[in-house]
Amino acid sequence: MPPNRRAYMRIRRRLPIILSVLLIAAAVALAVVLRKHAPPEPARLLPGADGFVYINLQWMRRANIAGQLPAVPHDPDYEQFIQATGFQFERDLDEAALAIHYPAKPDSAQQPRFSEVFVGKIDGERLRAYLAKISSSVENYQTRDIYNIPLEGRTVRVAILGVDTVAASNLDDPQVIRGIIGRSRKLAYPFGGPALLRQYYKEVPLASLAWAIFKIQQFPDPAASGPLGWSFLFPKPATVVASVRYLGAVHFKAQAFTESDAEASHLVDRLDTFLNVFHTAESTVSTPGPDPDIKAFFDSLKIQPEKSRAVLTATVPLGLIRKALAEAPSSVTPEVQPPQDPAPYPAAGKKKKSH
């Protein structure tokens, strides 16, 4: 066989392998690009809102960030929820995404509303029985039951979206939970999700275990602190992107997006002053001798302007997190009150209060 013919045959035999490698590389590159611009699936289900919070507890447990936590007694309502559903938030919740809806007219007397998506180890049959028991009515939408649960003068709507996913909302508009149900059938669409997430999620660092994206409101009444209580630091509207990553230690990053470079510099000065006051106060009330973890945390704090954004970064030692959790109250003092139906999705270890 001529040399040219042999070379051609060798290339032809290797061509499928080369193409396979190129396809795999392209798929990996596409996955990275989509991950950078597409929020996690639970967050993409949420409706449009003024703020969003996401946490991946499954990866936090794998990283053992909190260490061995002390046992915390459950209050009666939460214990009743556990016994009825078999679901324990601190053990079975894997992911949670939360949408924050600010009041239409900001006022210190008004409270924000919330929409949530939970992912975890769910016993669907037991949860349905529990929800049906505490619901005032049940409606069906696109083959999904929506449980209307009265709670302190409001209606909380809950829907089981799949074998491991539950959604809830306490907004007055029933279309909100229906929209979540509709979007749950399009999870594979990577460019969906609320507009605020699509705009700012690319600023969340890769491999973040928790993040928050929210707007800072301005209030005509100086006494109104707003839903997040941070408006005193922000003289003008801004959007904050905060995230937590685990890289041997917990790395925290917060970025405030302002309207100009000058506003970012002014905000950095305010934050620097506030943190210095806080550090001084903490040092004054602390026990003799600086805690090495607290000292390491404050030494790692950095605040600087980057064009039209103010950026704060810090490294939180695992020892500081574990000591904070270990020193949290380890007992629950029961209140004497008439028996009530438990809330549909109480916070871990506490009775769920109205949003």
C-alpha cells in the first residue's frame, strides 16, 4: 500500500476518537457557560421578586462546615410536623430557594411576602395527608394539588411539584403558585428564571454554596429601615449580590452595584466606618484576650471600590462558625397557649411565624 494511502487510513481510524474528544470538550464548555448564567433549578422556578436567596445544604453537609452540632429540642408544633410527615428540615432539606416580595408601598408597618421552593427527601404520601388535614380547601392546577392553608389571617398556598420538590407562597395572588407549577415543567430550560436573577446571577462566584441577590430600597420615612434593615448604609438605590463558598475555609463576598463610581466610593467609606465601629464594640465586650478566629475574620476583611460597585470580601474560619452554632440556645421553653394547628412548613427547631 502506498505511504499516502496508509497515512490516510490511520487518520480515518483516529477521526472518530478525535471527534468524540472534541464533542466532550464542547459539552463541558457549554455546561460551564450555562452554569455561569443559569441559576439553580429551584431558583428558576420562583416568580419575579425584589430579592432572592439560595442555599445548598446538601453540599454544606458534605463539606462538614458546621461540624458536629449539639442536639436541639424541638418545640411541640415542629415535633408534630416531623411526626406527621417524617421530614426534618435540618436533616432532610437539601436545597432551598426563596423569593422576597417587598411591600408595594414601603412602610415600616408593612412586611414583605415570600415564595419558596424546597428540595429534599420527601415522603409524598405522608406530606399530602398532612397538608390536606390543615388546609381549608384544595384546588387542582395542571394535575398538581394546591393546598390553601389559613395562617394568621393569610393564606399560604403549598404545592408538591415532584418526588423531592415542594413550593409555597403567601402572596395574595393565586397566580403566583400556579406560575411556579407551570415553570416546574420546563426545568431543562437553562435561560429561564426571574429578570433580576438573569441580570445578576453571573456575578455569583462558581461553586457558591449559598447566595443572595436583592435590591436596596429607599424610604421616604427615615425611621423606616426597610425589609432588610440596611437602607441606612445606602443613600441611593443599589443591588447587592452576596455569596458564600467553601475552599478549606468559608469565603464570603458581597458586591453592591451602584449607579456611579462616586457612589461606590462613598459606600465603601460608609461600610468601612460601620465595620470599624462594630469591630471596636466587639473588642470592648469580648472576654480578655482576642479570640484567634474572630481576629482572623476581621484581619481578612477587605472593602474596596471596583468602578461602580463596592466589594467586601472576608474569610470565615470554620472554628468561628462551629463555636457560634455550639453557643446557640440549646433549649426551647414551651409557651402556655391554646392548641393550634402547626404551620405547613415550620423553620427548623422553631415555630413558623407569618411572613
